[in-house]
Amino acid sequence: MAPPIPSHIDLQIVTPDRLLVHEPVDEVEIPGTLGYFGVLPGHTPMLASLSVGELWYRKGQEKTYLAIAYGFAEVLPDRVTILAQLAERAEEIDVSRAEEAKKRAESRLTQPKAEIDYERARAALTKSLARLQVASRLQLSGRVGRPRVPPPQG
């Protein structure tokens, strides 16, 4: 007899700095290197490498969005573990900083200089675009993120 399908997924999102998410969810959509993929409870086990993009998860009717970049996802029938180089919630994203990073990357990509690392500039552009996309989800939902406060100087 097959084991019962789990009622939820235990989602964990971890970066080198912190555990960002650890909660039961109903559904997850993840940016893999071969494209986005969705995970529901009872999913077939798999490992996937992550790309830069927007990850979202759903609890009931509420979706939460994160910008994510590079790493790996382990999918099990009752658990998804994301190990990412970068992961930020929509309310944590500093929009003006992401806009500046986008402009810098675009500027570097348009300069025909041999010393420009185009792959690095392209990655920076992709990450800033993902951050801006995720931040716009927060603005569209009508929720207000917390204001960015610079760290104390000392």
C-alpha cells in the first residue's frame, strides 16, 4: 500500500547568512536552471540547480514572493529545501539600490571594452531585474514593506 500524500510541504530556504523560511506551505514555484517548476505535496523526489528569478510559495490563498539566485533545491514528497546564494523577501528589497545595480550593469554591458567581465555584468543585471520584479509584487498587493534603514555608523 502506498504511503498517504502529505497535506503540506515543509519549506526551508537557507542562504549562507541565515535561515530565511521554515514553514509548512501548500505549493512552491522555483526558478530552476531548466525553467520554473512547481511543487505540490507528494511530489516525486528530485534535485535541481537554481537560476536567478522569482520564487513564490502559497499558504492557503496567500502567496509570498522572494528573489532568489543560484544554488540547489532538494524536493521530497513532504519537504523542499532550498540552498541559495541569495534569497530576499519582497519587503526586504531596497528598490533604489536594485535600480542603481540595474543601471550599472546595463552601462557595463553597453561598453565595448576588453576589460569588462560581461558574464558578471549579465548576472548582476539578471539579479537586479529579479529583485525589482519581486519588489513590484509587494507594491501591487498594496502591502507596504518596511523602510530601509542604513546600519548604524560606529
